[in-house]
Amino acid sequence: MDRSSSDADATRSRRATITDVAQLAGVSRSAVSRVFNAQGGISAATEERIRDAARKLHWTPSATAIALRSARSRTVGLVLNRPGVAKDGDPELPSGMFTGLEKVLARHDFGLLLHIATSAEHEEQTYRRLAEARRVDGVVLLESRVGDTRFELVRRLGLPAVLLGTPWVEDPISYIGHGPRGAGMREVAEHLLELGHRSIAAVSGPEDYVESSHRDRILREVLATGGAGLVAHHPGPYTPVTAAERTRAILEQHPEITAIVYATDEMAIAGMATLREHGLRIPEDVSVVGYNGTDIGAWYSPALTTVRRDVSQRGRAAARTLLGLMGVTVEASDEQVVDPELVIRASTAPPRGAATATATATAG
Amino acid sequence: MDRSSSDADATRSRRATITDVAQLAGVSRSAVSRVFNAQGGISAATEERIRDAARKLHWTPSATAIALRSARSRTVGLVLNRPGVAKDGDPELPSGMFTGLEKVLARHDFGLLLHIATSAEHEEQTYRRLAEARRVDGVVLLESRVGDTRFELVRRLGLPAVLLGTPWVEDPISYIGHGPRGAGMREVAEHLLELGHRSIAAVSGPEDYVESSHRDRILREVLATGGAGLVAHHPGPYTPVTAAERTRAILEQHPEITAIVYATDEMAIAGMATLREHGLRIPEDVSVVGYNGTDIGAWYSPALTTVRRDVSQRGRAAARTLLGLMGVTVEASDEQVVDPELVIRASTAPPRGAATATATATAG
DNA sequence: TTGAAAGCGCTACCAC
DNA sequence: GTGGTAGCGCTTTCAA
């Protein structure tokens, strides 16, 4: 092969760099840089020539070079802890949240790096690696846990972080809390009280999840205030299978309950199947409430009463906060924080033979 | 503030670089580099000193610097097209797939960069940006469409890519196909035929999705072979709401149908609600089949017959292929490709008054 | 077995 | 307004 003729090819195939653009435009590299960083101090004519050259060469500044130069990767990390992956369970990704996060990050030209850890150690190691290799400028923390060591960890690593949830103890970390009103559980409790329920069970999330235990606490408190009791409380993983098991346990130990509150819609659906197996009708014999409805419960029969949250909005808020922490000037948002909303459908009704408290309670 | 004393602080707080490690170990930077790249040619004693120094300084090579130096970012991009985001629908992320992808990528120290586009143009622009800014070394393409322009695009951009699906036309792109057997639809069709169904409807995915149309084609062919007909075919988006609407349309125009095949479990659940509204019982009056069961259908009443696929495995396969394309030596996998599996549950049964073909058909 | 030095693509400081 | 140049943290010849 003729070596000299391949030169042209090489030149053509190699990705353009700022030097190529400068050359084509007949200016220095600094000039090109200035144009693309909107620093001014370049005449309109020159700028035009430079932009032309860049366009012709399909040139865009190399993210990598900029990252090295500025010591910022313009990337945010997200580590999901999904032990289930090991046995190939289906670790549902909180998609609404991703959407919200990504939307805001992309607008500021930040990328979202996704990692999935399969154990606590693996998780910690992942954060450590991301930080030490300087692959990310900050991280989003999900699923706040009791005894969570991640806040301390990211602090030690010097990694800006935002928690989507509420820390288990007072902590200087930035967070998007689940709100003071029990993330909608107050409304759930009041709804059940109004219907006349007095013996209620909860099939909730893991005990060491801050939000889950917060939801339980509010539920218990509000029920107590209304003269009712949370007579059975079964925390556990967010899986339908175990929800079915826990439902069975409740029916054996507390046949008197007239309503069950589940931690997710999927769990509620599994629970309803179990209730049916035991010959119980919904809502005539037992009322059922889900959580975080992705509308799937609406199609169930009976349609599932649930709590709906705008997780996408929470994602957006987290992204804005994190960008701020990383020193990016982010537009002030006039976005209202939307409270969780109780969606009353057909799976809740007054218990059998209850004095219908509804009439009096609803007045007002 | 005493300027000279702050020097020590600065030294301490600044992240360590390879130079710091070299200095502490009393060697040159090249020596450090060689140790961490397992290039050999370094005496055991020196290596020990270097590793000690690195440990003491918490030093890990900067991913950014390596990226610049090697012109590879060790990152893979994934662009999801979810127009629904605009109206804040819930664009479900194929979580199993992510898990599979990430698992293999992480093992090779590759990151997964997630982007969500809200339109075809936005999508194309995203790929372009990722490529031109050299943020990724390759991309994973999802949801193969008829008339898909992405293969051509990534080729022009010089971006290694793997498609999770089958290209709409013969194309040199690497792909993890949906398999020759109709992604499980052959089994669905045979199952319905055996039960004795002859008038069947399909509420399927978008017409321009390759996999969806492939599934429909196989369904139609196998049914025809068995002397049955796909009398109604309603493609559309993967949303429960429209599935309900399409179910209504089918009932009006083709009251004779005895089975409906849905594109997803969620759509099937919405469809079943609609069937019930019309006073039809499942499976006595109409049999229903879902797809891609995330087990949620198992808890429905009646439990939903569906097709189960190991999407996580497909994700792993895609990651391996892509890594190969990017020049990473990836361990040969002995992982078997698992065929989609028909999961027969309670939502399918012989049609009313059908000669039970089951006995004869199943024999063998 | 080890070190010196060039250079990856870019920005920012300092000249002119 | 514009150009020259040092240097971000690393790898990789080439020499010793």
C-alpha cells in the first residue's frame, strides 16, 4: 500500500480536534476555545469563521479533555442496591425518578451514570470507586435506611450528594424529604377511620427503611388518635410473594381485622389474591390500600385505593439540588412541591356492620 | 491567615495524583503506571513500595486522565425514547435489561450512561452529542423500529453499537435478536389452537416496532396453519388505557372472538377489566394471554397466562457483544440462550362449547 | 529494571 | 482582539 496516499485518509478519518478547527479557520486554538465558551473578546467575523470551521469538521469539544482540564466529569452517579439481582429477581427501577433526574441533568449537560450493587459492601465499594477514579462529580442516594452509613461515606470521599428521602438521624446531608405528613399515610388513616375501620393491619416495607417506618409511624399515630388500632404490623421486603405470606399470617393471627394497608400496589395485588383464597371479599370483608400507584391498580377488580406521588418531580428536585451543590448555577424553579394524593377507588369500603361514620365525618 | 502553613493543608486536601505516589515511593511516574497496568518489568520490592504509597494516599488512576490518554471513555451509552415523558406518563424502564447490562459492564470496569429522549429528533441529537463529545465508546440500541435510522446514524458517527432486537432490514449491525420462533408467540398460538380457539384477536404493540410486528406475524401464521384466524388485529402503544379502548372496539366489531392476545401483562390486565365490564367471564367466555410477565399477572384473578423471557440474560449478551466490538477481550460465556417460555395459568381455557381438542393435540 | 519526556485535547493566563 | 504556552493526570516510547 502506498503510504503517502493513506495520509489523507488518516486525516479524514481521525476525529477533529480544536487544533484542526483552528487551522481551518486560520486562527489560534485559544480563539476557538473562547468562541465555544462564550467568553467574548472575539470579533463577529472571526467567530463566524470559527463556527463555520467547527461545523464543517463536525467538531464538538471533547468531554474527556474538558473533564481533565477542569477536574469535573459533568456526570452524576446513581447506585442502586438490589440484592435481588443475585438470584435474578426483577429489581424494579424507579423509572419516574430517573426520568425526572435525567431531564434536569441533561438540560445542564450532565450525564447520569447508573450502577447496580448487589450488597452493602458492593455498594460502598462502588461509591468509593466512582469517587476515587473521579468518574462522577456527585451522587444521588436512594432509599434512606436506618443506620445508613452512606452520608458519612460520601462526606469522607468529598462527594457532593443528595438523598432522595429523609436521613435517619439529623445529618447535614442535603435531601428531598418525604414530607411531614407521612407521605400520604395520614390521609390513608383518616380515610379508613372515616369508613369506620377500627382493626387495621399493615404489610409494610423493610423495617430499616426510613420512609417505610415513617409511613408506619404516621399510620399508627393517626389511627390511635381516631380510636383505632394498628393491630398487626408486618414489615418486610417490597415483594409480592412475601406480602402474600404476611397476609396469610395476619389472617391466622388477627381474623378480626377489617382493612390492610400495603407498602406497594404490587404487594396489595398479591395480598388481595391471598384474601380471596381465604374466601374473603374485597372490600366487603376486608378493605385494601396500596401505595405508589402506577395506575396498574386502577384496572384491578376491585380497583385499588392507593396513594399517588409525583416521583418524577422529586427526581427533578433532587437533580436541581445536586447541581447546586456541585456549583452549577441552576435556574430557580417555580415548581410547586406536590403532596402525595390519596386516590380512593373501589377496594375500600365501610366494614361489615359498622355504623357508617362516613356521613358525619365527611361533612365539612 | 498564614500562607506558608496552609501549604501543608493544600497538599493534604488535594486529591493524590500519580506524581504524589511516585514521590512517596521514591520512583518515577512511569514505574507507578507500570505497576498499575500489570506490565511487569518492575522488581517485587519496588512494586511493594509503590503499592504501599498508593494505598496510603488512597490513589486510584483518574478515569478522566486515562480516558484522554487512551481516547476511550470506558462508558457505554443507552438512549431510551420515551415520548410519554412530556406528559409525565410513567415510562417504564426495562429493569431486567439494565441489570443484565450493568452486571457485565461493571465487571469490565465500564460505566452505563443513561439518557432519555422525548422525540425521534431528540434521540438522534443525543446519540450525536454522545459521539461527538466522545462521552461513550459505544451504545446499546433498544426497541428496534421499522424504518429505524439509528443503525445508519451510529455507523456514520463511528460508534460501536449493539441492537437489542432484530433490525427491520438486513443490516450489518450487531444484534441480539428476538429469536426465530416468534419470541414465544408460536407457543401462544399453539396453546390457543389446542384449546380449540378459532377466532382470536390481538391487541399488540406499535406497528412500526419490529418485534411487535414479528410477534403478530408468527401468531397469524401459526393460527392460519391450524385453521384458525386472527380476526382482529389492533396495534398501538404499549399502554393499558389504549389496550382497554382497543378491547372495547374488538368486542363491538367481533363479538365472536373467544381469545385475545395482549402485547404486555399490564395491557392484558386493563383488557380483562374491560371484558368484565361487558359482562364477559375469563376464561369461560374469553381467554386472555399476556406477555413479558413480571409475575404481577400471577396474582391476578384469574392468574394470567403469559410468556416469560429472561431479559436480564439478553442484557448480558448485549453487553458482551458490545464489549467485543469495542475491542475488550471478554470471557467466552457458556451461558445458554434461554428461549421464551409460555407460562400457562388460569386465564386461558377451551372456548364455550368447543370440541375439546386438547386430548388429541397434546398427545405426543 | 528504571527514568525522562512527549503528548492525549482542551483552557486560561499572559503577552502583544 | 488575538496568539503562545503551560499544564490538567496519565501512558508509552526511547534511553540508560
